[in-house]
Amino acid sequence: MGPAAAEPVSAGIYAVAPLLVGLPLGSAALLLLLGRRSDRWGHWLGVLASAAAFVVGLLTFLAMLDRDASNRVLDVRVGDWIDAGAFHLSAGMRLDPLSMTFVLLVTFVGTLIHVYSVAYMDHDRDRRRFFAYLNLFVAAMLVLVLADSYLLMFVGWEGVGLASYLLIGFWNHRTPYAVAAKKAFVANRIGDIGLIVALGLMFATFGGVDFTTVLGANMSGVSEATLTGIGLMLLLAACGKSAQFPLQSWLGDAMAGPTPVSALIHAATMVTAGVYLIVRSAPVFDAAPTAQLVVVVVGAITLLFGAIVGCAKDDIKKALAASTMSQIGYMVLAAGLGPVGYAFAIFHLVTHGFFKAGMFLGAGSVMHGMDDQVDMRRFGGLARYMKITYVTFGLGWLAILGVPPFSGFWSKDKIIEAAFIPTDGHTWRAWLFGSVALLGAGITAFYMSRLFFMTFEGERRWSTRTDGSQQHPHEAPALMTWPMIILAIGSAGLGLVLGLGNRFVDWLAPVTGEHEHGEPVLAPGVLVALTLVLVVVGAVLAWRRYAISTVPVIPPVGTALTRAARVDLYQDAVNDALLVEPGQHLTRSLVYVDKTVVDGATVGVGQTTVGLGQLLRKTQTGYVRSYAATMLLGLVVLVATVLVIQS
């Protein structure tokens, strides 16, 4: 069974659905326009706008639950938008289980991060502007997931790109932060080209870019090559926004932004937009098996890439960023598996949004108590001084490891099981991608345990600051700890609530179609046991090396792989060699050709004209006798020419 058809609605709670976007967008505009006058209360307006959007989203969700499962795909028309020749497109909102899942995640987690930011940014003189940017981001993200067409989605897509640029570079008076923001912006623009090309292909193929026209079309009447092209362009867009191979280099640098930005953008929302795009476009990918296979390959490469990089990072935020890259890789892999994995990709996206946002906020709490220090080699033994942060971070750690009954066990293990299910009779693919997913779970256990033990366990390595004075680690204030506690509760129990009885899978069925229950090449019980064994082995190795052994403050030289992982497996060097340097050489060559050929020809014509003018000017002496002599000479030449012709 495919996705359900949309039903137009315009009454009840659905009529106020535009407030989901309007509330945070209006708040952002107000905070920016009022300027310094809103410094004293602007941050609370930002919190209120996000919370109000969550309330509207929750009421819409509850109203949708009262409807029959087959009638949960609704279109709310907002107004006319584009009317140009044969192209007609209205602006509207697609309310369905997929978009409402994102609405609740973005607004709920976003509101908690807003509350956390009130305390975290307390001493920043530009706090009001920070909350305006947060609201702008929430509004753009909601446009992205609620749009009823790919073109309107593109508006939200660009909006979150702009907002992330502003937030990553919020402290742009520091050059590295400004450079990091620019790097993220440029990398995302490369991905955006893919979405632009996909829009063109959709219009040329289907005659429209709205979801009803594209996703409701008869795909059997479209050539597979065209659908593959659309799918690959959509994947390129997803790689840019979700930091997937080969467009993943910007994510680690983006940690330059304030920690709440990392939690909101780089854990729970923007980096998941690519997964949303793939799952939303499920009918296209289902009809393009080659593109679908490439999606799985990209996800598999990225989940290992991020896991390996995470093993060598000493910066607590960059280690979490590498973890995010890896976990999004799991989601992309699941999305590429088709009906077997669509629901599990979104399931893991939701649980990951809670435990990773909680850990990012925990990292911010550690930084708050450690004078903004991020080097885990200068932490250690913080559990006794920051008990709330320790417990909440620990619950997120257990969740991402996939320890039962915590959230990650219910979502990530389902992806591993789905990866072992043969598709189209290709058993070797099941063994290959399943083994990659299984290996990734073991590496995840090692690097996340390394992060946890280096920060909270073992001997303390923070006795003095760099200036020689004593450090005094302390717990964060209540406005920071309460959001962490709520997210930790979600990290512990949300997977169980959504996973039992396939509740979440059934909830998404109107969008993703009927979930396919294939048989993995290994029994599910065996896979669970293997996964837990690898998790335990990874955690024990990290415990022996970083909890009960001395951790050197100065990083050891390490193996060749360790040194490569410290510099993100040379991804920047590769990008420079393949893209930046050739681009610079091409630019210099074009400038040279422009100056020597184009400008040279133009200047040459001008100089020749000027030279001829100078010669002619010399004949204009102003004397009558000179002009008479010239006329006589001309007459002689004319007579001589006539005589020569007649002879």
C-alpha cells in the first residue's frame, strides 16, 4: 500500500495551523526590528513564541489522532503564490504523521533549548539578537517540514541555511567562528544545487512541483533514468544539509557556534532535514532502485566515517558532532532500504533528537562549569561536582549505546536488523550493509564511552587553569539543568513508548506506506545479542583506557589512523585538492585570459583607433596652403590612377 492521498481541510484547529510558522517568525521580526529596546524581555518573547508553536502543534496532533488512520494526510491552503504561464502553484501546508512528528520534535526540543539559552547566554550583550535568530531558525525549519510542495520546501531549506549561518557565526568578531559559518554556508549551497536541479527535472517530468502532482504520479510511466536523476539530485541536497559523505566537512567546524545552537541545529533539527527529504520522496526512490542503493552506500560510508573520527576527537563538542554525523548516517542508510527502513529512519531521528540534544546541553553545562574549556583531556572526575549533568548525560550515553531499555535500543537496533534484510534478492547487500551497521554500533560504544569516561570518571586533570589559578567546577543553574532533565527522561523512555506494539511504525504508515516485514539473514535474537556484545566490548575497552588508566593531558602521537581521524580523515585536504585548488587555478586562468585576450583585444582596438586619430590630427594644421597641397596631391593620385586603369 502506497502513501495515502491528501484531503483538503480549512476548519477547526487546522485553520490556525499557519500559526506554527507565524508565531516564531513574528517573534524573530519583532526582536530584530525593536532592537535594543527589547533587550530586557526579548529572550522571554523568544521562549514564549516557541512554546506557543508547540501548543498549536500538540493540539493539531491530538486532532489528527481522532481521525481514521487513512484520513491523516491533510492539505491546508494558505493562499495563491505563483501564477506564471503554465505554472500554477499555491502556498499550503501538508499536515500528516511525518510532518507532525517533525513539528512536535522541533518545537518541543526547540523550546527546551530556548529555556536553556536564557541562562547560557545570560551575560551576552547580544542575547536578544540570538533569540531572534533561534526563532527565525524554528520558523524556517517548520516551513521546510510543513510545505506542501518542493518549491515551498526550498524556501524553508534556504531559510534554515541562512539561520544556521547567522547562529554558527554569532560571535563573528572571532575570525575562526566567521570562517566556520562561511564554510557551512558554502557546503550547504553545493547541496542546494541538487535540490534546484531536482525541481527542474520534476517540473519537466510531472508538470508541477507540488507533492500531490509529483508523489501521486504514476511512476511506472516515467523512465527509470529520469527518476534516478531526480533521486540522486535529492540525495545531493540531503548530503549537504545532513552532513553526509562527501559534504560532511562543515559539521565539525560548525561547533564554533554557541552550544545551544549545536543542540538545536546539529542534533535535533537541521541535520535531519536530509532524512526528511528522502523519506518524503519515498515514491521517487522506490521507483529508482539505483538511486536508492546510492543512498544506502552514502549512509554506510558516513556512519563509519563519523564513528572513526569520533574516536580521536578531544574537543567534547566536536566528538559529539562526529557522533551526530554517524547517527544521521544510520538514518540515511535506513531510508535507503525503502519500505523496510523508512519508519525506522524517522524513529531513530526522533530518539536521537532527544538524547543527542541532551548530551550537547550537557556539554554546555560542563563548559559552563569549566570556564568554557572543551578539551576532555583537561576534564576527568567531574561526576562528583556536577551530579545532575552527570546523570542526565549518562542517560543519553546509555541511549546512544543502545543499551536496553533505553531509547537507542528500540530505534538503532531496528535499523541494524533492517540492514540485514535482503532487498530484491541481493543477499550479499544484506551481509555487507548489515555488517557495517553492526560494526558501527561497536565503534559508537567505544567513542561515546571514551567521551563519557574522559569527562566524568577517572582522576581529575583540571586542578589549575592555564594562568595557574585554581578551577572550581560547579553545577549549572536550574534554567539549564531542567531542560537537560526533561531530555534525559525522553532519552530513557521515549523509545519504549513509541516502539512497543509498532506504534510509531503504524503512525507513519499513511505517509511511508505499509511497512515491509522481511526476514533478516540472521535471526533477530542473534542480531540483538551480537549488537549488545559489541557494545559491551566497546564500552569496556574505553573504560579500561580512559576510566581506570591515566589519561595524558598532552595527546600521544598515536597511530596513522588516529592522526588521520584527528584531522577528520583529511577531508579538508581532499576538498582543497579536488575542489578548492582546481577552482582557484581555473579562476586565475580565466582572469588571465580576460586580461590578456578579452581586455587585450578591447584595449588594442582602442589604441589603434587612437593612433590613427593621432596621425590624422597631424594633417589638420590650420594653414590654407597645407590644405591646397593636400588637395593637389590627391588630384595627382586620382589622375594617375585613372590613366593606369585606362592603359
